[in-house]
Amino acid sequence: MSDVWVTNESDKDLIASYAYVEYKFPKGKTVQVPLGAVRHIFGYMDPNKEPYLAYLGFIRLHSELEEGLKRLAKFKISEQPPEQNRSLPSAVGVIPLRIEKSAGGKVNSKAA
């Protein structure tokens, strides 16, 4: 079975289990998880999300469905790993400091 990557963009950590294995989804982090677990926990690829929202504790009543779907949407699921080593955007108008390197050589000290 293949893996998928889940990014928790919510403001809370989430812990759920599947097949006696506990999966942790820390806020702001991406976690590699087996596809079966993601289908069981988040209802990935299932159009009816209501039972999964109840399982996660995002809803208790059918009337809370819309709010639960908003919470679920904060968990981004990707079949591709996230890009690594992306370069950071440079600040406009900021010039990096020049670091002067000293020439290598002996250090002479005076004898007392």
C-alpha cells in the first residue's frame, strides 16, 4: 500500500489511530502516512465525510456538518511528498553583509 502526506494547517494537533497504530498530526507539520490510514481517519476519496467528521470529534450533530467540513479542509492531503530545500524569498533592498576573511598565517606574539 502506498503512502500519502498530510499537512496539518489547523491551530491544533490531531491524534488518531488506525489498525492499532497511533498517528500524530502536529500543527504546521507534514506527516507521511499509509493510504489506508488516511482513508480511515479523514475519509480520503470518500464523498460522504460525515462519519469521519464524527470519528474525529469535529461534529456531534448533523447541523454542525458545515463547520466540521471547514475544520477537515485544514488537513491537506497530497500523493506527492512536499518540496524540500526550497530557497527562501530574498528581502527587497537588503544587502547581505560582507564578511572579510583574514589571510591565514602565523600569529606572532612578543615574548616577555
